[in-house]
Amino acid sequence: MDVINVDYSTKIPNNVGLTEDRRILRALEGWHPGYLDWWRDMGPEGFQEALVYLRTAVSVDPKGWAKFDYVKMPEYRWGILLAPQEENRTIPFGQHFGEPAWQDVPGEYRAMLRRLIVIQGDTEPASVEQQRHLGKTAPSLYDMRNLFQVNVEEGRHLWAMVYLLHKYFGRDGREEAEELLRRRSGSTDAPRMLGAFNEQTPDWLSFFMFTTFTDRDGKMQLESLAQSGFDPLSRTCRFMLTEEAHHMFVGETGIGRIIARTCEAMRAAGIEDAEKIEEVRALRVIDLPTIQKKLNLHYSLSLDLFGSEVSTNAANAFNASLKGRFHETRIDDDHRLENATYPVLKLVDGEVKRVDAPALTALNMRLRDDYAADCAKSVERWNKVIEKAGVEFKLRLPHVAFHRQIGEFRDICATPYGELIDREAWRHRSHHWLPSAADGEFIAELMQPVQGPGQFASWIAPPKVGIDNKPGDFEYVKIAA
């Protein structure tokens, strides 16, 4: 069948030939009701009957793969979409470098590959669960629609991983697919697998930070898996990346619009000092120091998602040709890393220093460095908004040793500037760097829903351009009475 266009003749839209693969089609149709039960229980609360102006994939051609229309979210056509197969693709790294890409799971790597797919799959429903209450406090219909678009696409990413589990891992895969629906973000009995996906997303500033920083981690992980020697995983992740870009757009432009509105309100009120927090908050906007605190929190939580700086698990996955590096094919080296080194941050004699380590075990560190460089570009764009408004303030990424729970710095206390301090000093000073209960209460107070077409909350500026080039007063969500 044509792998560019999507077959809508079955309950599960796909471009993987499910009409000819009846066994897998039946298995996925059997999983489908449980997924819909999960969506109704844990998806956007209060908006299951709303008509939302969503994009749906009709092809995997990057130049024109989506159509826009109103749809109720439980009726969204989730499906199985893989990027087109590259003819004669070879494995680009690891022990199997240069060999033909695998179309089936190599037996010796079965358990490792399944684990990689399950971890990636577990993050997708987790973020939907974390964000399920946000529709009730959306600052506009435009933002509400963007939230729901992110949610349904995370749901589709879950489908992508579940297809691989069903197709290639037999009974083990079917059991793992059921577990993906059983775990719940923040649950004490069955939490999600990664720490950042058990945190709350209590407000829209948190949501925009999450989609800027945590979804960017998702981008880095998907880019690494897109290099995989297992071709179905590579193709799956390559298409997922086209959707992930929108999630980061939502986050970065959301923060940019909050900053723009804050600076506009400060200028109109004649407030020049961004540190006059109470005066700025009286304008019903979010002060820049609080935005910095939220940035510190979400960036540090996202850094933990990369795991330990030195990791034998990462080395094993690379050696097995299952998970590569960010933009692996653009790197000028032997793609085997047998004798290469990479500088790793370590605590040496009470100081944070870079120490050369075997590149093979430092893969997490390298991916995290690529991630940090990518994040810095977003922060720089936010700072240009502040600078253009004539406000004296600069956002910055905190030091990688700040507020860490995993890796080399999990047992130390450091300021956002990299200064090492003792636990008593941290206890007294951390409220300056991380959101306090009072900060949360102020933000929560601002989170009042705005549901009129073309209307926006006091704390966020309108976007420069509408979705699908729609006008400013377009009704992106038609809320059921």
C-alpha cells in the first residue's frame, strides 16, 4: 500500500497495511476499548463532548500531512503512522554499523529493545494525565485548542509504541501494552516510570514550561531512537518528530506571550524594576522572577530524564545499534566509539569539573549537552522579547548541578549559578530559586478561564498568527452546553 497516504478504511487509521495483517488489526481493535476508557477517565476533564478544531494526519508527507476540522476528542482518529521506508537503509552506528537495517527484532536484543519502547511509550499517556485539568483554566480558546492538540497527539504517540509492542513482541508486548494503560501519573501504587512524569502540572505557566523543556527532552530521545537499526522504530520516531515540533512551539510561544504581556503591563504602569514583584503582580500579570523560578524547576526536572552522566545502559543500547546519538548521521567519527572520549561533568575535590570519560559510557552526557544547547536558543528568544520591551532583566538556564535528583549531582546542593552550598544554606535560600507555595497561590489565582472567541486572559498576549491562518476571533473550541 502507499506508505505516504493513510488508510482510513479500518477503525484504526494506518499506513502499515493493517487490512492485510488481520492478526495485529484484531489485537489492536481489542486494545482500543481500553484506550478509550483510559482517555475518558484520564483525558481532558470536562471537554469530552466539546468540538475542537484539530489537525489529523492524512499522509506522512512532511509538506502536507494534516487536515483541520472540528472533532470531539474521543472520536479523534488515532492511528499507526510510520515515515516512509528508506530504500537500502543501513544501520548508522554501533557494532552493526553498515549492515542492512533490521525489519524484525534481533533475538539477542529483544529485551533491551522492548524496554526502550515501553519507557518511551509510558511518557505519552503520562503527560495527558498531568494536563487533564488545564482545560478548565485555559486563558483563551486558542490556548485550549493547542492543549487538546498536544493531548491527542500524545495519545497517538502511545498508539505508535503499542503497535510496535503488539506487532513484534508477542504476548510480552500485549502485556506491556496493557500496563501502559494501567499506570497513572502521580499514583502511589502504579506511578509512571520516569520521575518528571509523576509531577503535577497545576497551571498554564507550568504547561508552557513542560512543553518547552520536557517535550524537548522527548525530541532528543526520539531523535536518538530515530537512528535505530530496528527500522520500524526508526520510521515510527521520524514521524512522531513532526508532531513533537508543534508541542515545543506551543510551549516556547506560550512563554514568549506571557513575557510580552508582562513587559507591556510594566511599561504602561511605568515600572522599570522587574524585581518589584508585588507591584508587577498587582497588574494581574506574572512577574519575570517567578517565570525564572518556573524555568529553573522544569529545566532541572527535565535534565534528570537523561539519566546518569555515565551509563552502561546507554553504552549497551548504542553498541547494540538500538539507540544512537542526536543527529548521528551528521557526526564525523567512526560511529562505533571504541576508543573515543567525551568530557563529562563530575564533582572533583569539591568542584564541578569536566573530566574525559569513554565516549561510549558518556552518551547520556552528550545527549544532555545537545539538549542544553537547544534549550538555550529558546531562552535567548525570550530574552529578545524582554530586551525589545526595554526591561532590564535576563532569563537564564540554571547550572546543570542545580536541583538534581539523578546522576552525578543528586547528593549535593548547588545554586542556579553552580556554587556548591550546604543543606542548611539550601533550606534557607531555595525559595529564591524555586517556586514557593505563595508563588503557586498567586499563579493559581490568575488561572481564571477565558472562553470568548478572540478573548485572552490579562496575563498573556494574543498570538501573532492563528492556527491554520484563522482570524483572531475564530472559535477554536465549541464547548458543549
